[in-house]
Amino acid sequence: MINSLFIRFSLAVIMAMHAIPSFLTGSVVEFGNNFLAGQGFGSFGLPIAVLIKLVHLITIPLLFLNKYIKLISVLNILILVAGIIMIHAAEGWYVVGGGSNGVEFNFLLIFCFLSFIFPKGLYNLKLHS
């Protein structure tokens, strides 16, 4: 991922802004105990919320170090897709403007992470042996 410094830097900043304030303000506890628990996760809500934020935290140095990029990409994509399904899809497409809290930002992040999983795109992907 030699030519990915700008994308890795921007993703690291975004992941930091998702994770660090959640721990500092304690909103990760509220998200786990209220939202996730209310979505059927019960007492697993808080551990899941903390795990999500820990994945974001671990992502930050790994992006800067350019290590385990495909692994953290898959983990973050799973989190982002779950966020779309559970939260953002009901709000529509737009984050601002034509709506709020929509899927467009997660969509962009997913494709940034996909560019690490498929750095040469799908053109060179071997579908058969």
C-alpha cells in the first residue's frame, strides 16, 4: 500500500474521531447499554460497543504503520455495514443537506477500505484457478 498514505491518514483521523471521544465522554456505554441492548443484544450490548470502538482504536496505529491493512479493512467494513443496517439506512442517503445521518459517509468509508482489500481493483481478481 505504498501510494495509500493520504487515504490511510484520513481514515486514521476519522477512526480516531469515532473512537476517542466515545471513550472520553462515556457515550460508548450509552450506545451499548441503551441502543444495542434495545436492539436485542441485551447484556452483550456494552461489550459489543466497546469491541467496535476498540477495533476503531486499533485501526489508527495500524493504518499509520501500514500493517494488517486487509484485516482491519474487513473488520471495519463489517462494522460499517452493520451501522448502515441498524442505524443509517432508515435515515436515507444523505448525511447533511437532503437529510441527516444517512448512509453516504459509511458508503464512502467502505469503499476506501475496499481499496485496500482490492488494491488493483476487480480487474485482476482471479475468480477461478
